[in-house]
Amino acid sequence: MSSPLPLSQFKRDATRLSADLTHRERLQTAMGKYQASRQPQQAAFHDWQQARQVAAETKWDALNHLDVYLKEFEKNATARGTRVHWASNSEQAREIIVDLLKKHGAKSVIKSKVMTSEEIHLNALLEKLGYSVVESDLGEYIQQLRGEGPYHFVFPCMHLSRAEISDLFTEHLGTATTHDPEELTMIARRVLREKYITADVGFTGANFIVAETGMISITENEGNARLTAALPRVMISLVGIEKVVPRLADLALFLPMLATAGTGQPLTCYNSMYGGPRQPDECDGPEEWHVILLDNHRTRLLADPEQRDALHCIRCGACLNVCPIFKNIGGHSYGTTYQGPIGAVITPHLRGVQDWKHLSSASSLCGACTETCPVKIDLHHHLLQQRRNAVAQKRGGLEGLLWKAFAFCMNQPVIYRTMTKMGRWTRPLHRWIQGSWLDPARAWTRTRELPPLPAETFKDFWRNRKG
Amino acid sequence: MNTERENILGRIGEALRLTAPQPGHRDPAEPLRTAATAAREWLPVVEEQTESRWALFARKSVELKTTLVLCDSPSDATTKLLEIGRAENWQRVACHGKAAAANLAASLGLPTVNTTPSYNMAELESCDAGITECDALVAQTGSVLLTSRSGGGRALSVLPPHHIVIARRDQLVPDLPAAYAQLHATYGGRWPSLIAFITGPSRTGDIERILVLGAHGPKKLTILVVP
Amino acid sequence: MKVTLFVPCFIDLVSPQVGVAMVNLLEKLGHTLEYPEKLTCCGQPPFNSGYWEEARRVARPVLERLQNAEAVVIGSGSCGAMLKKFYPDLFAGQPEAEAAQALSDKCWEFSEFLVNKLGVTSVGAKFPHRVTIHDGCHGLRELNGKQPIRKLLQAVEGLELVEMKEAETCCGFGGTFATKFPMISTAMGEVKCASAAETCAEFMVSNDSSCLLHLRGLMDRTGQSLPTRHVAEILMCS
């Protein structure tokens, strides 16, 4: 369900938002707070760089033996009464979910934050089929009321002010205006409490799949995922196949790294590992638990050894938080489920190179993302490789010619010299056309001055001093 | 969907015929390290002495806005709990069948919901506090480790607005690797369906990144430690 | 030592004084300079745009002309990264792979060369002004070059170094990115310039003239009067 022209949508939204100073200010403030809380947590690690390396090695092992670990997970999960399903794509995942809802005569679904469900556009489908679907993560709930996808896959409504949220609640819930974040949170708490208790099905994602014990691990702060996994009689978890870690105790490293990089906490408030539905000796929990392992073109990315490490991603969102592009254009401009650098790397694999290659071009390749990534994904170099792959697959018409001409000229020192001379002669004429449609440097000169060209180039200087 | 299972595993097998370069330009001849065995070396350092571990746990509790109450004896714990209950005007509390939690709840003299296999969710929701035991306290992170077995199921520790944990002094473990080692030792092979690290009361920062406690889970977390 | 200069095309054309300063400084330190005049571009623009075949066409003569050099000193972190870090990638699996690696091993960004290779930090410069640094991303992250420029500037007599909050944040130049997505590039530049202005510095100094070209153009348009300098120019002040 990609929009027909992702590139034009991207250009339109990114251009509009990068000039929106209120928006920029809000993002910079939020990310400033993130940095302020992250830095001390990262510094508390005995050695953060080594921790990253070990995390990357563990994920490398997991991904490069993915089939082995998935089978191990399936075996151990099934032994504990968990039903494991496999879905190659969105359609299959949707079908499995709808079948389960029908089988249980379910009418209402409560969801904790599930990015994979955004991938398969689940809410729209279930609503169309007449089910009640409610997001329970506060940010996701707000976004659902707005009829928008998450703006950032960790901070879903970070682009909104409290006043906007208050207005939204007034409009949809009839509550009085309040600009107190606590009161606003309590409004959502009250509304959603009832939903947990009455929902037939709890729907979750997972941050990790543990092969060794057949468990999934969910990280959150609010307690909404815990309630989602505790109260309804059926639980469904939709999980990307790349989420595997081999051993339960691997989480001793991944949980604090995820919290540090994701939100700047030593550990997120709730880290819950679920191993099956309610067991015979237990007093509560779902009677049935279904885990759907979702491929949805992840195997396409897996098949590219050069960029395979993008599947190491633990979705902490740190690469968005440090990305100067993200901080100016915001999350919705991307038009993707996963925003920011990681989104720009994986979306072309998941949804088609030619439609989404512009995301890799829309980067200055500064490398802040790679530097911050807790599992050492070589993000900005992947963007570079993505550009190469896109060209190899399909050369740009005009752009291809341009680079051919460029290479030709740069290979002939004489032509280079002639062109620099011509540049200097014609430079004074430029101001007559500057900024107009005749200006070949329009993309530059709309917002920037061209530099003056000195009378003597360095090459001239060198030649003259040799005499 | 057995055929999809084969399809996906088939695609994975096909994809993995080429091995990816090793992370961080490491020497492929060196054995890979695993997070499970190497974590402790790189995580925040926890000192050896019990006293400094408690000091760390207390410091973390303050940062997390957890109330840590050190008690001299089980009766002291009862007294302190009564004070909390009176201050918050509790009408009804919940607990589970385990001795320490149930005794503590009984000592309050209030109507009590016990999370037996037939308990009623709506009744639990109406309680002012949920009293549970735990598996361990983690000094490194200020966390409470509990499971559906030690914590009276999945809902007791998250549904009522105040979560009271009763822990023993000897339950403090230094760090997360130690907590996982203990889990393996206690449950290996007979896993409970929920294992949870609870690190402070429920919270959110979704509105302008401003911290609010009690988003969906408990607004308060109190840990009573008895000798 | 015999030093071979690689002067990036934008320095050749737009900021030749930077190249001149490098020549004067290296000669003052007693080194013999060589400059292969036929060098043009390192090939980074097509490389960054995904046109690797074209990039190789531009890069091959560079490999050839620099193959006998003892040490290559490059006047920009960006081109430095291209020669040192990306040539081996660009020529991986090509007949020139070995040559690319051999060249990589003897390439130095200018400030890195002074500090890490020559062990020089103080060159007897004097510059009694308040200065802030812009870290070019390629120099900073591809070449790990945060310290050399700081060591050099700290040793300049009278110079007061004041770090800006966004020192490590990309300025938004990014080569062809600046013209493919001009509005994003501009927004990023504005953030950078505002951060530089906050320091009340009299000069913004970098070891990458390409970033400065973009920032200069932006500030000239908006009327912000913060002069920009390459570190080599400061080191030749006395």
C-alpha cells in the first residue's frame, strides 16, 4: 500500500518541514533532552564500545544461523503450548490474524506498540472488518486518534505539543482542556483501563525472540504491554524473524543497551519475557498464545551479505535521534514504517529499490547514525551502497549522462583547465540569471551565494612559482 | 501454514549461502563472544561488598522514584505497610498465596483479593495495592525481578495503582548476568510463563518528553526489605 | 620528507589560498613538496551519487599519478576519506585493488599529517582571536580526526578556542546532497550557523573547505558575518 509516488511525497513534505521553524525547534528540544539523559547512562557502562562489539557479534551469530535459531525457538515455544505461525508476507500475516479472531469470536483487540502491525497495515484492515482495535501505548493511542501513523518508532507523537494533545482529547473524548502532561496521561489511562478488561484479544510485538527458551521479550515503560499480555484470553504476537537472540542470558546485555540507546534509561521500566500461555499451575494469562513469525521481505535483506547487519537492528531509534536530516524533516516525511537512517537502509529492501532509493540519496552521509548504533550497523555506508545498487539496477537518464560527461572532463587535465577558465570568465554574468530558471546552479543559489572565483587558481600559483 | 514455514526457512537457507563480513573487522579466526557470557565485563561496574551494593540499589531507587524501605523485622515491615496503607487510605488490597505476601496483606486487616486460579480480574482492578514477593533485586539497575510464580501471576504486579514488593536482604544480586544465572538455577526447564524486570513505577515521556508516573501500570512501587 | 600534495578541486578553484598556506607551512617545516599538476578530482561526486564506474574512471589516473609518492597530504577531510577509506571499497575486486590499498596507507589529511605523522603541534603561529571549530563529518568519523585540528589550534599563540554545541553535527553540505535536497541541506546549515554564532567566535575554522563553502554561501545570503578559515590559513598567521 505504498503511496503512488514516494519520491514526490518525500520532497514535498521534507521541503515544507525543513523550513518550518516551530517544528524544527520542537524536534531539537526533544532530541536535546534525549541526549542529556542518554550520555550519563552510556558513560556508566564499563566500556560501551566493547559492549557494542559483543552485541554485534551476538547478533551476527544469530542472523548468520537464523534458520537454526528459528527452529530452536519454534521447538521450545511449542513445547510450552505456544502456537507458532509463519507468514511470508503481509497478506499471509493478515489472514492468520483474521482467522484467529474469527475462531475465537473476538470483537475487540487491544494492542501494545507493534511496529510490525504498521508494516502490514493491520488496524485499517481490522477496522474495515468491523473489529474494535485500540492502541494502548500512550503515544500510539494519540496517533490513532489523529488517524496518523507513528512519527518516530520509539517516540510516536514527539511532534505534538501538549496543547495539540489536549485539543485532540477534547475533540474525541470530550475532556476539558488541560496543558498538564500528567492530567493528559491520566485521561488516557482511565479510557484504556476499561479496554484492557473488556478486550478479547491482546496483540503485541516483541523486541527479542529467545531461541534457547522459546520466549519473546518485550521492552516498555508504561505497563501497557504487560496488561495486554495479562488480561485478554487470547494473545497474538507479530514478530519479525530477525529478532532472534540465541540465549536468554544474552538479554543481560541487550536490555540495558536498548534502554540506554533508546530512551537514555539504565533499564526500561518493564522488561518482560513471555514463555507460553497461562501454564497449568498459574492463575492468569491468556489461554492461547500465538506467535506469528513474519518475513515480509526480510529474507531479501538477509540475502545481501554486505547489508545483512541491518537486520541486527534492535529498533532503539538512536539513529533517528542523532540524525540531522531527521531533526529537520521529522518522521512522517519518510512515508515509511521505519523512519530515519535505519528506515532508509531497510525500506528499499522491504518495499522495492526503485521506489525508495531516494531515501538513501537524502542523506549527507555524515555517519552520526553509525557512530551511535548500539549494534554497530554500518548505516551510512549502506546508504552509499544502496545508491550504487540502485544505479547498477537502473541508471538515471540525465544524471547518468551527466556523470559520464563529468568523468570524461575530469580525465582530461586540459579540459579541466579550460573549464575552470571559462568558469572564471562567465562568473560575472551569473548574477543576471541568479535564482531564475536559467540558472544552472539554481538548487544552490536559491538559499546560498556562490563563492567568488579568485583570479588565480592553485594550479596557476604552482605553475607561476615554478617560474 | 506448514508450507510457509518451509518457504521461509528455504529462503533463509538460500540467503545464508554467502556469509556476511564479521562485525568490527574482527579476525574471523577468533571465536565469537556472546552477550550471555561477556556482558558482565562491559556493563556498569558493581562493587564486591554487600554494603556498597545496597548503597547502589538505594541510589538507583531514588533515581527511579521507587520507595525503598529497609525493615528490621517482619513485624517492622507490617508496621511500615500499615502506615502506607493508612496514608493512602487503602480500602482493599491484593496479594497471592505465598506466605510472606499473604501474611503481610492479612496483617492490614482489609478486604483482600488473592490471585488464586479463579480470581476475578475486575476485583483485582478495584484494589488499591498489589502485594507480591519477588525472585531477586538487582543492584546494577535498581530492578525487581519477579515471575508469574513469585509474583502471583501476570496482573497482580501491574494492575493495582501501588505495587508493594516484599523482599529479603539476601535476595540482592549484583547485576543482570547474575539475575539470569539465578533464573536458570531456579527454573531451568520449568519456566514460568512470565519473567519480568520491574525498574521503577510505570512511566511515560510521550508528551513532550516530560516524565509522568503511572502511565498504565502502578503509579508507585514500594520495596520492603526484611532481614 | 618528500610530500606529495593533493589539492582538492574546490580549493584549486575557489580557495587557492588554502593550498598556498599548506605549501608555505610544509616548506617552512623543511619538507620538499611535489604537486602532480595533472590531478583534477578524486572522483567523490560520482562515487557518492552511486555512479561507481564513472568514479573509477576519475580515480584511476589519481591512483597512477600518486603511486610513487612517499606521503600524500590532502587538503580536505572529505577527499582524504575518499582516497584513504573509499578507494579500497571502490576498487575492491578490480585489478587496481592492491594499488588502492597501497595508496590508502600513505594518505593523510593535512592536520592529521602534521600531528600524527610529523608529531608537530606548534608551528609558531599567532592568531589573537576567538575561534570555533566545525568538524567535517568525513574527517571526524571516516578518518577519526577529531583531535589533530584541536591540538594545532590550541598551540597557536593568542588563540582562544571555544567549542560550539553542534560541533559534530553535519553542516548539511554532503556533496551532491546539497543540490539534490537543497532545502534540507539549508536547514542543516542554518542549525550549524546558529550554533557557531552562539559561541560569539570571531572565526569558524575547519579542516574541510567544502563544508565551509556551503556555510559561507549560506551566511553570505543571510548576512551573518562570521568569517570562515581553513586551519592551514590560521597556522600561517603570525
